[in-house]
Amino acid sequence: MKYIGSLRGAAALLTAVAMLGAAAPVFAQSDRERIVFVDMNKVFDEFYKTKLAEGQLKEQEAEYRDELKKMVDKFKELQESFRQAREESEDRVLSEEARNSRRADAEEKLVELREMEGKIRRFEETRRRQIADQMKRVRDKLVVEIKETLAGYAKKEGFIAVYETSGDNLNGVPNILYFEPSRDITAALIELLNTGKK
């Protein structure tokens, strides 16, 4: 009797599994239409605000390089003045007093050189850090705007999931190995973001 009862239980379980299996494709089929994919790298690169921000950052980098070049040129001039004063301080043609004067001048210029070298190093470090920080702030702001636009678009279109396709895993294998190209909303999102282009 126990054997027959356990058979009935197994049959009921198999029937339930079969019914679920039959229902699953129907559920999966309707939801499949609401799952889409987006290449966020492409969206970010083709967003008009990204290009504007990159242009502004390039201008700032050019200003930084110009300023740095002026400082380096001034440093080189001072270096040459120091070299000349040092050579003259050792010139036996000059009087002892003139050589001493040149030696003192060379020592002053050496102190100036060291100060200027430190100033250039601090300027470089500070400006590079400022530019990197600004790049991060701009990028973060743009990513937030893209994500908000994407979320609004996904809700409006009734999507239940949006998968990002541009990333790879730690082994260098794409996170999404395959998806139906018709489910890619990258172009639509880029068009939506660039609608407000001025």
C-alpha cells in the first residue's frame, strides 16, 4: 500500500512539473519581448553632451600645457643664468671681488631654481588631479543622465529588464554572449538623448 501511495505522489509530482514546464515557455515568451539590450559605451560616446564635455576638458588641458610650458621655459632661462654665473665665478680673468659677486649670484639662482622646480612639480600634480577630478565629475553626471533617460524609456516601453552589452567579465569574455539584434535599443536611446541637442 505504501508503495502505491508513493507512486501516486510521484505521478502527481511529475504531472505538476509537466504543467509548469508547459506554462514556462508561455511566460518566457511574453517576457522575452520585454527584455532588451543596450551598449552603454556606445551610448556614452555618441551622446552630444559627452562630446561637448570632452571639448571643454581638452581646452583646459591645452591651457594647462601652455602654462606649464611657460614655467619650464622660465626654468630653462634661469638654469642658463645659473650656469653662466657659476662659470664666471671661476673665471680667473675677473677680479676676486667680481668672482665673489658672481658666486653669490650663482648661489641665489640655485636657490631660485630649486624653488621653481618644486613649484613646477606642485603645479603639475595639482592641475592633473584637478583635471582628473573634473573628468570624473562630468562622467558621473552624464552617466546619471543617461541612466535616468534609459529608466524612463524602459518604463514607457514596458521593458522588464535592460542588459548592458559592452562589458566583459574578468576572463575577458563578454557578459552577454548572444542576443537578438532586434532587441538592441542602443540606437533608440542615443536618438532620445540627442533630441535636446542645441
